[in-house]
Amino acid sequence: MDQLIQLFGQQVAGLYGRSLQDIDDERQRAALRSTAAFVEQHMPRARSFTGASAYDAKIELLEAAVDLAPAEGLVLEFGVATGDTLSRIAAKRSPAHGFDSFEGLPEDWRTGFTKGAFAQVAPTVPGATLHVGWFEDTLPGSFAAHPGPIAFAHIDADLCSSTVTIFREAEDRFVAGSVLLFDEYSHFPGWEQHEHEAFTEFIERTGHGFEHLAYDSLHEQVLVRLTS
């Protein structure tokens, strides 16, 4: 019987590939289905960005998001990493401000991304000021030195806890018209428990109205604008 089971497994793998028996692959497919259902229910009129590749779609959405931001206000990125997206933001709207510890994730995130992932040397980004440290340590002083509402925020914090910190520290800076681009909002197993959960908690706590403007159909980005 064991030999028959082994033979059957080999035949299945040969016919359909490893993915038919891979739990992680099935979880990813389930995450895609739940994301599609969310889009259908909550943002059916939002613009879909596709692009020639997932990276192209991400950059096209990023640049469109900056263009939609109000002319006045702070331009911020939370989670700088290599500086690629911050440099693109600053090329369109300078001065920009980037916040990152550059020590990597403060805790485990999703499969393949453990505590310390993304740790690296802080880059040099023309047109942008870097605020190096954990969000809870750098945001109070930065906001004290830079008054005014947030026009645009690229939220690339990955974790629910880090995103909650952003919203709590910057709560009174988010106003009607603020444009928020989330970098890892959906499309992966457990997406409902991270940036999405933090944003939902922020909306429930503050009572802000908002609209979904766009999403990246190939990756994880979602664009929203506060309406009240």
C-alpha cells in the first residue's frame, strides 16, 4: 500500500507539478481569491494597475499616487529600505521624508520574512531627508519640527504593529484629501492581519471617511484617499 501511495504521488507530481500538493501554494491561491473578493465588494470602481510586470505596475501606481496628492502638505515614506521608491517620490515632490530603522523588521512577519529581514545601510536619497530609527522614536520629533497635514504617505511598514504606530503618532496629521499608498495591503496569506487591519482600526477610531482609488492587480499595493 505504501508503494502504491508513493507511486500515486509521483504520478500526480508528474502530471500537475509540485503545486498541487504544496500547502503554501494553496494558501497563496486562497489569499488571491480573498483579495479578489475584497476588491469586488469594496472597490469595484477603483483603477487597476497591471503593467508589463509586477514591478512596473507598482511603480506606475506609485507615481500616479504622488500626482493625486494635494499640492500642500508633507510627503512621507514609512519603510525606506533601498531608497528606490523614496527617490521616485522625491523626484516628483521634494522635500520628502523617509522613516526607517534600517535594522530590519522588528518582529517576524509572514513566511520567509523573519525579524531582521530588510536590514541594510541607509541609502542617500536626493531630495529627501531620512529619519533613522524606530517609528515611535523618530515620528514625535519629526512632526514637532515639521508642522502641517500629510499630503501623501507611502506606507511600506509591512507589519500591523508598525503600521498602527504610524497611524497613532500621525493621527492628527491625516486630513481630508490625504493620499495613502499601502505597499503590502493584500495578496498574501494573512494579509487581513497586517496593514489592512491597522488601517481598519484607524478608520474605526477616528471616523475618517475614505475612498479606494486604485490597486495593483499583480502585487500588494492599494491606494486610498481620506474624504473627511
